[in-house]
Amino acid sequence: MSKNLQIVTIHGNLTKNIEVVDVNGHRKLGFTVCATQRDESTIYYDCSVFGNRADPLAKLLRGGKASTVVGVLDIKTSNYTDKEGNAASRTYYNLDVVDVTLPDTRDEQNTGNGPRADDGAAPF
């Protein structure tokens, strides 16, 4: 049975936990985008970039900066028992990144129409 792919676009701020690690001999960039929903709730999307794009993109990303990320969304819910013994659950939002748009850091006004990570800024 095939799995349906859900491609989403997320706009939010990068958190400070940007890191590049080796996973089974391949480079993996991991970062989190914090996005506010219409109801003012916040969702944290754990994002991953694999392969050749990981290191160049890591040099462009900075915690606290606005960005737009496009990728394949995978949502998982984990059930657990909290400290008080109550049943609880946590939802994980994982995004396999296809594209990232970064704000223009060349001007102070930061209009949001900045360079895309694939416009020569990184070799993908």
C-alpha cells in the first residue's frame, strides 16, 4: 500500500538548535521551525536536510531568523503516562525539507523577499 505524501509550506522562526551530524555515513542537518497558527497556538516542526545540502545550508541558517520551509510532513503521536500518572500524548511534526527560503540579510528592513537557499547561496 502506498503512503500519501503531504507537501506543506511552513513560515516561522528558526530556533537555536541547528546542528549537522553524521547518520550512517551521511550528513544530516537538523533544525526546528516555530510557527504560530491562526488560533495563536504554536507548533514546532522538526526539520531535516540530508546529503550534500546539509553543510552549505547550515552556514546560512541562524536561530531566531524568519524562514519559509517546504517539505514532506510526517505527523506521529506518542502516548505516555505523565508524572501524575495520567494518560497523555505528544504529537511530533517532522518535515523532510525540499526547499528553504531565507530572509534577505543584506538590508536592514528585511522585507522577507530574500534569497532562496537554492539561488546560488548553497549548491543544491
